[in-house]
Amino acid sequence: MARWLKIPSKKKRREEDIPEPYEIICVCGVSLSGYRRKTPSRHACQQCDETYFILPRNTYPAPKARKKKKQLPTQQQISEYVLNSSLVMRFREKHAEKKAARLLQERQTSAATKPEISPFELPQPRARLITPFRGILAGIVLIVGLTGYGIVHSRNLDRATDTLKTATEAGKTLLEQGDLPGANAAYQEAFRALDVLGRTDQGANEIRQTARELQAITTQAVSPLFEIADEAVTQIKQGDLESWESLFDVRYAGTWMIFETTLIPLAADEETEAPRFRLNLPILLDEYTLSLELSSPAFAEYLEQHPGQPLIFAAQIAGFQPDASQPDAGIIQLNGETAFLWSHLKLYEQLGIQFDEFHDRNQIEAILNRQTESSGVPQ
């Protein structure tokens, strides 16, 4: 063993002449430096006399570096190598050329002619419109909508029931006091409540009939019929027919008039084939004749059952037009859809009707009772 330590390598022998410096720091802070010898030596500090042991030169060669093992290429490196190889690149180019040629051929074919589908071939399946999820979602929306509608409708019915009761009582009170505009407002509110409730019983018909009659009384034409006729003759004689028609629409259209007369049937309208009637109430002023016509009255069934008999009814004014069948004649058109038969004698008396030997009260009452029975309003 001792002999082995004394035998350095040949390389080390060649390096023995190369000095090996050393440097240490003394405890007093002085730097001690020099060269190592073949044998151990001591180095004393000149400032504090502290002695330090110095190792000899290293007689053994430095260890040789280990050879690195060859690393195998990773999977990614192998893939990149294969994909970037010339063979694969040529294959890619050929595949891209074939694909481009196929797409070009398909476009040209589809643009030229669209292939017909054989009756024995099924068409391509389409996307399903109704799916389980959509069905569930639609069911939820339907349930929520019906529930909301039911709640709102129930509240509207409750509100309409309360309104009908209070409005009817207020209308009766105001009617007894002679306040016709106030009674009309109350009965119109009750009328709307009945429409919400959808009632068609006798009590509901009585309220509706009273509301119609009060509306006709409170919204009558601003001028009596003979004053309207006189104004019409004056305007037409001046040759200003168009301005009179415009003035008539503004002043009188939509207002009500109450009549006690008979109706004369006319030929039906050529375009609508609607029945037409002329009021047996001609007005002749200064060689100008003014007539009133009623088209498609709501009480046409009553007229068929009681032809030629006098009746009392209210109708809205629809417009004015010259009579094409004869010169110096005009026609006031009445709205038959909103026209209705009168029922209540007390409200009829509110118009200022005075009864005498020529205008018998019992006869008027009989006419109103007959009309009331036809309309289903309780007497």
C-alpha cells in the first residue's frame, strides 16, 4: 500500500515541475501565501507567530471524466423526423393536389346541374325540430303562461264583479236624482264590467239596455233634424257640397238620434247585399229633399216579424251623401250596427216627449213593451 502511494502516474511526473500555489488567512487577518513542496511543510505568521500546516503537492492524477451515455431520441423527435422526411412530404403534396381537384370537380358539378333525387331514395335526414329538451322547456313555459293568465283573469273577474255592483248602484241613484250624465258614466262602467264577466242573463241585458239609452240621450246631435236639414240645404244651394260633407262629419258623425217612425224597405246594396231601409220621415225644404236611410240594422229580425209597424229606436249618424237617384236630394246615413230598439218609457220621457190625444201614452208603452220582449230585456 505504501509503495502504491509512492508511484505517481507518468502524467503526474510530467506535471511535478508545475508549482501549486496556496493562500490562507491567519487568525490575525494577514494573508499567508506560497507554493506547496513535495513534502509537508509549516508556515509561520510573521505578525502573530501562529504556525500553519501546509499539505504537499498532489502526486495523483486528476480523475478522468466519465463518458456520457448516448441518449435515445424521444417520441416527439422521432415524429418530427418522420413527418419532415422527404417521403412523407411528397405524400402530403400528392394528397393535397387530389383533394383540391376533387373539390373543384364537385363545385363544377353542383353548379352545372343539381342531381335529382330518386323516388326510391330517402332524403337526407334534417335536424329534429322537437327534441326532449325543447319539449320540456315548452311545457314549462306553457304552464307558467297559463298560470299567469289564470291569476290575471281571476283578478280581473273579481275586480269586474265589484265594479259592476258599485257602478250599478251609483247609476240607479244618479238616475233617480235626474243626473243623466253621471248616470251614463256609471252605467257605461257597468257595461264594460259585464263584457269582462261575459254575462248574457236578463239582469245583464237590462243594464246594457239602460247604458245604451243613457248614452243615446247624453250624446245626441247638437242640432235637431230640421235644423240639420235647413243647414244642409243652405250649404248645398251655395254649391259647396264637399265642404258641407266635411262639416257634417265633424259636427254630426258619431252622434245619436232617437226616432219614432216606420221603416220602408229598399233594394239591397249591390256590393254588400245588405238590407236597407228608409225612414218614413221625408224632409222637404226649398225644393230639396232630405231622407234618412238605415243599413243592416241590428234588429232586422224584429222588422221581419213586425213589418210596417211603428217602432222607436236610436241610431248613430254615419255620414251624408247626395242621392244619386234624383237631383236636389240628399241622404243622411245611419249606422245600423249600433242601432237598437228603445225599451224604457221613463228614459223616453227624459227626451221631453209630451203625450196628448194625438200622441197616446198607452200606445207608446205598448210599442216599447213589444220591443222589450223581442230584445230579451225584463220589463
